[in-house]
Amino acid sequence: MLLPGNTEEKVREQMLELADLTRTAGAEVVGTDVQKRSEIEPAHFIGMGKVEALRELILGGEFDLLVCNEDLSPRQQRNLERELKVRVFDRTEMILEIFAQHARTHEGRLQVEAARLHHQLPRLIGSYSYDRQVGGRRGGVGARGGQGEQQIETERRRIRKRIRDLDREIEQVRSQRQQQRTGRRRAELETAAIVGYTNAGKSTLLNALTGASVRAEHRLFATLDPTTRRLDLPAGRGLLLTDTVGFIQKLPTDLVAAFRATLEEVTEADLVIQVLDASSPAVEEQASTVDEELATLGAGDKPRVVALNKVDLLGPSARRRVVGSLSARYPGLVPISATQGLGLEGLQEAIDAASRGEMVGVEILVPYGSERVLASLRKIGGIERTEYVDAGTRAWGWAPRHAAGRFEPYSVLSGTNGSRRGRRRPS
């Protein structure tokens, strides 16, 4: 629907996205329509003239499912279904349907079920037919309602109990994820979360950088379950990359709440790698959506590397225009193609530099035979250069601030051999 304050171009982009969502859910798109109104019609969302026009199309066998781009109130959805005699989905239900189809792990299925039940609960009215309370047979002060009302109350209690059970199971998942993150911290490896609009190529990038075999498909929300893999940076330092669920405009609140355990992978990460789809005409709007979601999650101020993916799908002039426009917004933007392997070295260098925020310089002297100390420094930090002397291997490098103390016994102190401990951060 085109309402005041919205633009035809933005609505057109949303309708194209809604068509993609509908096809991803398994339905065939036979037509689209946009109604221009000054305000939403409270009872049916759209005007009665449009309802009548849709009814004529249904009677002619044109379609048997209606999908609305906006979220409908329970009353609007119920009234439309009663008038049109077909199933009516709103945007949130369509996204929930896709998530239900794509959830493959126990964790994913728990989260999707919780979100669907939260969405279903206020829509129970109208799901059952009410018995008329005639002659006081079922009425009266203190008496229970009719059979339909009793069915609704029974179903409400069942759903609320199931939601409580799911919340407990999801909390256990959240606790397990926290334990996993604690284990990664003990390994003293920095962590990075790959984020972006759905279908931007996040899983493909994870595979390209780490050699993983995460399922990557050209469709919306192909990835729901986070996957973590190790990335070995050019300097030898290791980093843990986590592929996360994609964002989308108007991401349902119930879905964000249910996927809290998963989205904490973003909030707990040391670094955010944002992936943009250069081939999308709405790339700037998609980037804004991701920026807004990151801010909502409390991750908007984290160190960030922005990768402009799929540049191989653009011609030279279009590539210059898109890169120029987004570079002004994201200084340090790295154009890449995850499928073709273009720009990945530059991306790794950008990741290496951005993830050194808590690094401190170290200068150590390691006796021969204790090379494991150097290996540890390479694993969690990096070595800029080495020099072999009589007493052992002298190395200049950097380590995470919280782990620098482990190298203190090998530190080259001022006055020991005419050198001092390095304090500068390597470039």
C-alpha cells in the first residue's frame, strides 16, 4: 500500500522483495497490486472497492492465496479471509513460513516455533465458531461461554504452556552458546560475525574464506543456524568467523526475540563483517536496514569491515558508481566477489587490521627449544619480524591485551641487553 510519507520507488522495491519471499515459501506469484490511500482502512486494511475487485478475480480462478506487504491486525486478517474466502498471509507470516521450512537444527526449529506461536496467539479469535447463547442455556452470570469460546480458551492455555516450555529450552540453548563462546575465549582467538541482508552472500563468503562447506543457496534466508569456522589471516593469526541469519526490512519482532540466542553471536563478537549485495538495486536501503538492526542489537559501534559482494555481476561503469556511492558511506569498503575469489586478499588484510583494536606490541626473546611460545604468539596475535641471536629467537609482534601477560617471562626489558620492550602497535 502506498501511504503518505512513502515513495513509489520504495514500495516497488518492497513488492519485488515480497514476491521473492512468496516464491521462496513455495507459492507462485500470479500478480501484484498497490493501492494508494491516505490512511489504512481499519476493518480490512484495504478499501472495500479493492476487496470487491479481488473477490471477482478469485471467482474467476485467478488466485487462491493473498499476501499483504504490511502486517495485518488479527481483525483485518479475519475480515479479509471472511470476505474473500481464501487464506490471507501478511508479511510476518510469510517470513515465519520460510523460517519454518528452512530450520534444520533442533535449535532453529525451537526458535521458529516460539515465534510462530507468539504471532498466532492474538489471532485465535475467529478460529472457532461461537455457539449462540439462546434462552440462557449457556449464558447467565458466572456461567462459562459457548463451545467456541471454550475452545479458544483451551487453545490459548495450550499455546501459552508450549511457549513457556519453548522459552525454557531456548534459554538452555542460550546457556550452551555462552559456554561455547567462553571456550573460544579460553582459546584466546578473536571472533567476527558475518552479517548482512538476506541473500547478500554471507555463507558463500564464509566458505570462500575458510574452506567450509556451509550450504549456500540463491534464495532468501537459506541460513538460519549459525556456523563458526576458523580463518587463518595472512600474518598467521587465527580468527573465528560466524555466519549469521540474514536481516530484512520489517524483520518480525517475535522472530528477533525468539532468535536472541543466535543473534547474540553478533553482540558478543569482537568484529562485525558486513556483506552488501552490489547487484541489488536496493543495496543502499538494504545497508540501512542492517545498520538499524545492528544498532537495535547494541552492535552498531563495534569495529566493522564492509565487503561489497557480487561486484563481478556489474559492468565497469555500474561498479564505479556503486563503489563510489557506498565508499562515501563506508570508508575502507572492500569490493569482492565471493564466488569468483576476487578481492579476498584485500578483505583479509582489512579484517586483520580491524581486529587488532585490543592488540598491544610485544618484544620477546625466546630460548631455542621453546618455539611453542612463538607458535602461540602467531596463533593469537602476530609476529612482525624475527632475529636469531645467541640466546635464542628475538621476535617483535603483537598480542591481545588480555593475553599479553603470558609472554611477560620472555619480554625484553630495558637494560637487559640494550633493548626495551616494544610498546608501539605494529602497522
